[in-house]
Amino acid sequence: MSKKAINRLKVVLAEKNVSSKWLAEKLGKNEATISRWCTNEVQPPIKTFVKIADSLDVKLTNLFND
């Protein structure tokens, strides 16, 4: 059974042409943490999703799959 990707973080980072390293620095997080979010291994808390949306200048809903 394949795990459904909950967030679109990897896609949005690519669309915005920014690296996970940039996001890690923006949020004061470890790059490995961002990587695990991007692969949907773990999900950040909703407050962090809000910060990510702000940092990337996207709507919060853009960070999630339907």
C-alpha cells in the first residue's frame, strides 16, 4: 500500500524555484527535517505550515493535496 502524499511541499518549492536549504534557513530548521516533510515521511505542525506558506508567498491550501 503506497502512502498518499499529504503535502505538496516538494512541488511548491520547485514551482517557487527555492531549495529546501533556503526553507530550512528561513524557518530555523534542520535541512533533514525539511527533507522528511518534502517526502511526506512526517508532517510539520499546522503552525509551521502557516509559516511555510508565508515564506513561500502561497495560500496555505496550496501546500496540500486535494
